[in-house]
Amino acid sequence: MTETSYGPAETTSPNFIQKGISDEAVASFIEMGFSSEMIARAIEETGGANSEPRMILETLFNYSASTEASSSKSKVIDHFIGMGFPEENVIKAIQEYGDENIDDIMNALLTYAEVDRLGETKDVNINTTDDDDNLYSLSSDDDEDELNNSSQEDSILQALIKMDYSREEAAIAIERCGEDASVEEVVDFICAAQMARQFDEFFAEPDKKEPMNNSKKRRTYNEPPRRERKPNTAMANDQLIYLPKEMIGFGVPNRPGLMMNRAVPVPDIACGPPFFYYENVAMAPKGVWATISSHLYDILPEFVDSKHFCAAARKRGYIHNLPIQNRFQIQPQPHNTIQEALPLTKRWWPSWDERTKLNCLLTCIASAKLTNRIREALEKYDGEPPLQVQKQVMYQCKKWNLVWVGKNKLAPLEPDEMEKLLGFPRDHTRGGGISRTDRYKSLGNSFQVDTVAYHLSVLKPLFPNGIKVLSLFTGIGGGEVALHRLQIRMNVVVSVEISEANRNILRSFWEQTNQKGILREFKDVEKLDDNTIEQLMDEYGGFDLVIGGSPCNNLAGGNRHSRVGLEGEHSSLFFDYCRILETVRHKARQMRK
């Protein structure tokens, strides 16, 4: 995912640097709508260089409360302009509804913003309204390939609404992030705002909570807190697991100063071997991660974006009982930017394309019609195209991960380039009767090897004589490749994978890397009943690691028709993972007696 850029005048102010407050913290406060002067004042009042971000945020909310309490018409205007709305629209809304009807003003401003945005799209000559014009569909049953059915449904607003965000919340976030922001960037902003808005709700005393009634509407981002605070847990209900803005889990290699321990320890019942590790898409529907956590011993997920490990974003959540100390990165380290990973693109990369990271690699790619339309649009200009055309091109580049392969020429990633970005060896998915379509589909649903290997690295000193692995629905063997690159010998791998193409890929990898252990494959997870699991454990002496993940077809935000949560055809494999894991751990306890 591309990182959101902030204005240098605000985020690199010498005043803030002298106070010891990080640029990232200041940028977050500015993104919430607070002015630089207000932030500086809050930092001074809360201890200067020793200020804690949560105390600064609380002080900023208090400022907002006092400001709103004595607001005049001019202050209302300043308030909404500070939220990013155009001055003329603010004045128009106040003239229509008066300066006291804040909710009506907000609704009017959101309507104006949406009308303006839709009006701009009428001038777009790169986008298309054809149902399949921009899409090279890879599989008729792969709902992730339906990202571009129609221009209306394909809008960021509609995508966010499909992800269960309210229209008001989504519209505000789009307005604040800018029209060229990707869905992932807007979701980042919403999550940050939710965390700030819900901060007081996580720490509310039950007897002091405000009674809810139908007349109360959702608060906007800059409204002051209304409740008292006291410590509570983030698992109070199934809505309180929010995605962090910076997905670094318990730490990432390139940011050593941010290493941390688990906020909630692994419960005793889940400690120790056999270890388990489960991955799924981070931006799942509401309540999904709380459900996953509740089925895996209430362990809170570790959310990590693979942009910290490679040149492409891949936001995933991991629930595991692995140690988190003494992790290390596999060598050689992957290239961290697009042009380092794909050096042939550097010659043609225009200065106005400021991407250094690609977005999440999906199972679908842009069509030749789209890339040809972009080429024709750019060839109309001798020098740099106008800003509006640049924005249109960048929207498509971010959406489809297009890279520059010639003058005015963009192209989707090739399968071997995706393999490189995801940490697989070259030609890992090539050959053996596997079609190009299956290569894209398998890679789009795979682990990012460097990220997973960083988490699994703690196993190397624990199993110097090799490891026995039960691999569930891991696709093309991302877990096995990670262990191989960590030089952890795999004595036994029992793999369950329904896709014949994926099984062929894993089998080919096993043979080409001269693995000396046993590879045993199951096609149907239903064949792995309790008796079979116990027999396998008796035969091989148990398992040391149960690793798994399920395709994100029923969870990812782009899958409009199949985003049904954990009850979907693919995501329901999670419950099989839980069933199998419980049997393995129960049998392991018996074997230790």
C-alpha cells in the first residue's frame, strides 16, 4: 500500500522536532483536523518533549469542546474549513441551515462533496463504464476478480459502504484523504479516526455512559469526548478490535525502536508446542477478527503490513502462540522499493509518479484496453500531462499495480515479478501444466514469505534437528518456503490443499529443493478427521507447528458479492483449522503424559 503523504510545512515543523514529538504523531493529529498552533499548545501543556500522544489527544479534544461551547458563526466556518471542506460550500450550508444546526450543515457539506466528486468523474477519459473493460478476469468463480463491475459500484465510496462503513464516515474520509487516494489509504484514515473517536469508549465507566436514543447521531471526527475513561480490555465486545494505522505487529526489522511485547499474554492453555500460526486478511468485516480470536484462545491478532518487508503492501492479521523475542530477517533481504525490485522500470518512471510501494497484489490484473487507453491519453502531451490527467493515471496505477515499461507505457505485473515481490523463488509457480491464470490466482492468495519467515524465525533455535509441520490451506507453500529459506529442516510436512495446481506447485518445490523429509498430501480437509489426525501423530511422533490460512475471497473489501465473512465457502475453512488444531493439541497433551 502506498503511504499517505503529509504536507511538509506541517509535519516537519522545527517547533515539533525541538519538542521531541515524532512527525508521525503530529501528522496523525493534523489528519484529525487539529491545527499546528493547537497541537503546539497541547504539547506545551502536557509536558513538552515528554508528552504522551494519548495525553496530547485528550487535550486537543478538550480544546475542541471549549471552542464549540462558545462558537460563533465565524468559528463554525473555521471549524468546517479546518475539516477540509471548501469555504464557499461551508458558507452556503450555514446560510441554508443556520450556524447552530451542525448535523444539517455536515450532511449538506457531504452532499456537496459527493456532487462535486461525481461531477469531476464526468470529465475522465481514462476510466470506463463498461462492465468488463478494465478487467482481465482470471477465474469465473473468483469473486475478487469482480473489482470493476461498474463505475458506480467501483467508486471508493461504494467500496467503503460495502465494507460496512457508514456513508457519512466514508465521505468524510474521502474528502480528507483526497480524490486520488486508494481504498487502502482511506481505510487507514477511517481506522485512525475510529481509534481516536472510540478511545474514550474503550475506557468508559459503565455507570457514566450516555444513554443512547434515536435522536443522537454519529459524532464527527473533531467532536470532543463525552465519557469518562478507565482501563478496560479491547475484547469487551465483538466490535472493539480495530486495525492500527501502522501495521507493524510486535515490531518489524527496519524499525527496531518499536519492538514491543504482547499487550495480553498468551493464556496458559495455549502456551508452548505444538505451536500454531494462522493468517487472514486484515481488513475483514466487523466482528470477524474478534470471532477468530475467540476461537483461538482469545489471543489478540498481530497485524502486519508487508510493505515493511518488501516493495508491496499486504495487510494481514496473524494469531499465533510463537515467541516474539529474537526474531530475525531472512537473507538476502528483499528489495524495499519498486524501482529496486523492478530496476528496468526506473528508466521510464515519470517524476509525477511518486510511488515507492505497490498496493496489495491481487488475483486479477488490468486489461490491455485500459493500458492502451492510458497510453493514448498521455501521448497527447509533449511534456508532463495536466494535473487532472496525472490524477486519473495514478488512480489506475494504484488500483491495478501498473508499472512503467516504456515511454507512456504501463503494464500489469508479470507472474515472475509477483513471485519476487512475495518472496518466492523465480519460476515457483511456472510450468507443470499450470496456466497463467492459475499462477495469478495462486500468488494472489499466498503468504508474503519474508513477513511469515520473520515470525517463524524464532523456531530455528528451538528445533535444531528439524521440524514436523501440519500445513492447512497454505496454497502454494508459503510456509514451507519460509522454513526452507530459514534453513529449518522439514522432517515431515502433512499438507491439506484442495487446489490441484497448488499441490503441483508445492510438490515441485519439494523436489527441486531436494527436501529429505516426508511430504504427505491431503486434498479434502474432511478426510482429516480426529482419528486420522491421531494416527498421523502416532506415526510421526506428533507435530511441532500447525500453520494455516484461508483464501480471502469472503473477507476482502473488493469482493462485493462474496464478502460474507467467516460463513463463506472459502473462509469457513477457518473453523476446520480450529477443529484440527484442537485435536492436535489434545493429542499432544496425551502423548506428553
